[in-house]
Amino acid sequence: MITTRNAGNKTVLALVGAGGRGTQLILGMKQCTEGVEVKYVCDVDSERGGNVISELGKLQGYEPGRETDMRRVFDDREVDAVVVATPEHWHAPATVLACQAGKDVYVEKNVCLSSEEGRKMTEAAARHGRIVQCGTQNRSAGYAFSAREYIASGKLGKIVTVKAYCMLPGTREWILKPDSPVPDGLDWDRWLGPAEAVPYNVSRHKAWSDWWAYSGGNAMSGDASHVIDLARMALGDPPLPGSVFCAGGRVLFDDRRDIPDNQTVVFDMGAYPLSLESSQYGNYMYKTPQEVRFSDRFPEWRNNATRIEIYGTEGLMFLGRHGGGWQVFGKDWELLAQATGYFPDEAHHRNFIDCIRSRKTPNAPIEQGVLSAAMINLANLSYRSGKKLVGIDPLTGAITAGNAEAAALDSRSYREGYAL
């Protein structure tokens, strides 16, 4: 069995991608468990990462080194694991490279953007004996485990239909800026990585989640991936759907963005349909507020932007992500069961560190992360292929005959030097 080099002593981490989420992740991991040290903060923009380097210096008595090339981080044998918090188009290449270098990996969602990327990540983790924890932290939440147990017990009855929601507030109008010189300190070629070489554009750099080249969309890939993953977990992690259909478009502003701000998806799960509403319009829908995430309260389900509704023959379960908990109601709105929630970031970070040391399977293994990502990616393929039905082999994830355009879009190309 492959073991971590510092098992039972200390665990050395490195951060790849020093944006806001990467900063939260690495500081959380440093503080959640004894014996964690951070040796590197890596970002292709040398102007980023100063704050997290300073904060880590205060916490551990020395500042981590600054790097701009992740390969130099992976070459350091003292590093046990890396946290990948880059734009999404780098998630799969960075994870595969890290596994090949003998590093364990925490990779943010959406973990991949194509079926091939998912296969390569899963294969790399298995071949090199690596722990890969996906950034779908609801899989470390106590309420997620208890919701799954309640459904598995049969108390909800036969599952008839599932409705998932990720209906975020609206965004501002998007204006495509002209190309411009690369800012000082930014390695634009390395930022693009496997994507097509194009001139620097701040609208690509700072709004990368609005482009298919770098993302599956902020609302879908960056956020709805959480509710789909939590729904799958609560339902016992079923196989992929037999087919996916996605309709939608732009609602607030008919601008030049690749990504729609309104998508309605229907997944044929065989025994029941699972629908997803993903959008960015209307401030009357809102995520579970902080005062609920860190308390024994429940969301106001009617206006909760990120709820899941699981309809059984014996009751209706409302399930909230990121600390929302769950409640089951019967006839005449009788409360049948419930469990409060708590924001699960710390538990998820601790589980990753524990698994680095124990070599046990993490709560959000790459195999499940890839399946949840596939549902988001397949929905986008349906939309991008002209809002056409996408047929899928639930066991292999392969797109079946009938939507050649979706299959072609799923075959992402990689620039020379960046191929998986």
C-alpha cells in the first residue's frame, strides 16, 4: 500500500490556484487539524496569493514559498497533497499531473468538463494509489448521511420524482472588453493551459465562468453541481441517467456570453425523473443564509434557491445543502421527521487530512465526483447541441447514437504540451 511520507507526524500541503476559494480552502485545512503545514502557494499570476501567504505565515511561523509553475510544486517530494482551486479547465490536468507525481489531491468542483477527463482522473487516482477528495463538501455533512439513511429505510416510500434547484440572484449586464496586453506578472499562456491560444482579454481572465472553453457555467458547473451531487448521495448514488434534455437561454441580458442564465434539465433516472432548475435571475430566491447554516434552524423552503425536493409515496423531503438540513412532511403538512444541518466545510477538510494519513477512501471520492460532474456536463451538451436529447449508457457514461453534435462537443481538444 502506498502511504503518505509523513504519516502520523505532519502533512505538507500546497495550494494551486490562489483565488478566493483557494484561500478559504487552504486556510481551513491548516486550521482544522494538528500537524498540517503549507509549503507552497502556486498561481500563474504572481500578483495573487500575497494575503494567503501572509496569513499562513502567521499561523505556522513561516511563509510558504510562492510558485507560478505547478510542476515545480509536484516535483517536491516533501509535499504530500495539493489543493486544486484553479479555473475548471485546469482541474483535470492538474489532478492527473499531481497523481502521477505521487500527490494526494483535493480538487474543487466541477471536477471535470468531459467524460474523457473524468476517466483520466479516476484512472490516475487508481493507478498511482492516490487519495482524491472532490470539493463537494455536503458529502461530509451529518444531515446528508441521515437523509440517505431515512430514504434507504423506506420511510419516504417509493421515490416518484426528484426536483433540484439552483436559482441564484441575477447578474449584471456583460460587456465583452477588447483584447489588451497581458498584465504584468501573469503567465497568460499557462493560464490558458489546455485551452485554445487566444490574445489576452480581461473578459476571459476575470469572467472565465462565462466561457465554455474554461467552465460549465457559474450557475450550473460552479453551483448546481452541489445540489446534483447531494441529491445523488441522498438517493444512494444511482448510476447515470439514460437520457438528458436541457432547454433554456439568456433571460436578463441578451449579451455575448457563451453561457445561458436559465437552464431547465430533465434526467431520466429509470425509476423516476430528476429535474434541475439552474438560473441567475430574480432576487426573490436566495441561498440558505448564514444564520441558518450555523444553527438548528431550517430554511424557508419556498424561497430557498438551492433546495432539493424528493417526492416519495409516503412523504415529501426538503433537503438543503451547505447546512440547510432536511424535513419530511406528510398529509396536511404534518412534520414526519427532520434533521438540522451545519455548514460542512470543516468536516470535509478534516476528512481529507484524515484520509491522507489513514489511506481510507474519502467521503467525496473521485469516482462519485466524476459521476455528478457528468450529469452537469451532459446537461450542457444537450443545450449546446441545439437543445436536443442526449442518450447515455448509464453504466459507461458513453453518449449513444442520435446526438453526434453532443458527442463531438464532449471531445475537448488540448493544446500541444497540455494533453492529458
